[in-house]
Amino acid sequence: MKLKLIPIALLLVLMAGYALLFPHVETARSPLIKVQARGLILPPVITKLLSLEFKSVSADFLFARSSQYIGGKIASHELLDKNDMMWLYMNLIVITDLDPYFEDAYYLSNALFTWEAGMFKEANALLKKGVYSRTWDWQLPFYLGFNKFYFLHEYKEAGDYLLIASKRQGAYDFLPTLAARLYNKEGRTEAAIVFLKSFIENEKDERIKKNYEVRLETLKRILFLERAVSRYRSKMHRLPRNLHALVQADIIKEIPKDPYGGVFYFDKDGSIKTTSKLAFSSSPAGKP
């Protein structure tokens, strides 16, 4: 019986000792957290060689180290400066070289670099690596497309990445329409039409197919007006003041109606636009 009590007594002694020492440990630990330093970053090639067959383990270690440093600064309400962000970026390059499938590394880079630091080029470089490594993940090309559209106004490339995302399992149903809209914004109306036709042919959901068809018809009418503007320019050697000039010059008989309920117009940048912005002002049942 006495032998059985020895482990319990030992445990109680250890717990008591820990309770007495804990305040001192925390006192000593707090300054260390505040002055934590960024670790050394070795080039990816060297890190790979040193990691041997334990590349994933090395990637986990480096990610934990990076997260601890950045998290420590955030927890202590310290501002992350440019050097901190570049240090994190270089770590994430090494981490994703060691393990190209490392999901958290890509999502962390997008969250911090775009919204916190304005480092769009760095965020997109890492996301692009993830797009072509995690070939099943639709969210990475979606985020990359969003960054291209929202932050950089690169509409054509945004559409390209949304197209990649839309072809992966689990992607949002509206991505094909959104990608087509971005292609049109870049003046690639014909590409948008071809893109939408391919999705209409393969779409089994009748409601979604109807949405695509409305967008397709709208883009066809925009293309009709774009070609009319080109004929007007060839005939008159100048651009029209507005779309009514196309009718007056007998280029077209009438200005087509926008299926979304808006009005087509000739914008000062030389493109055909609509006041509806390719969306219904309200969304009655059965309409996109």
C-alpha cells in the first residue's frame, strides 16, 4: 500500500513545486517574448539539402517559428514593420519550397500581405505557387483572381484565375459569370462569350444555365455595338459621340435593349457599357 502512495506523493510534490516556481518562470519569460528575434533564413536549396527526407517536418518547424514570432508581436500590440513582413515572406518561400502543398502558408500570406501590408506582388507570387501545386484547391485561384481584380485592376488575369477556380470541385457556381464579366471589362467580349457558351453546354442546373444565358445575350449585344463602333470609325474616321450616332449614320437600325434592364452607352474610354453593370437592379424569383 505504501509503495502505491509513492507516485501520488511525488506528483503532489511536483505540482506544489510548479505552483511555487510558475510566477518566477512567467516573470523571466515575459521579457523574452518582448525581445524575441527573427531567426536566420537559409536559402531554399540549402534548407532542402539539410532537411534530407524530412522536408515536411522542416516546413512545419519553420512555419511554427514564423507564426510564433509574428503572433508574439501581434499579441504584444507591436506594429509589424516592412522588415518583419519581408522576413515572413522569405520564410514562406522556403516553407512552400520544402512542402508545396502547405495549405496554411498560402492562406497566411494572403491574409497578411494583402490586407495588412499592401504586399500584393508577394502575396500573389505565393498564391500562384499554390495554384499550380494544390491543383485540387479552388480557393487559391479564387483569392488570386480577387487580388488581381480588387487591388491591382488587372481584369483579364483576374478572369483567367477565376476560370481556373471554376473548374475545380467545390467552387462557387457564380465564378463563370464573374470571370466572363471581368473579361468583358478588359475588352475581351468575344472571349467572354466563348467562355460562357462552354459553361452553358456543360451546366445541368437549369436555374444556373438561365443565368448564364441572360449574361451571354447581354454580351452578344455589347459585341454587336462594339463592331458597329468599329464600322463607324472606319467610315467616319472618328469615334461616335454616343450610340445614337450609329443609328444616324445607318450603321445600325436601333440600339439594342439591355436584358438586365439598363441602357447601353458609349463610354469616354471607348468601350460599350451599360447602366445595369450586368446585373438586375432587384432579383425576382427565377432571375440572376
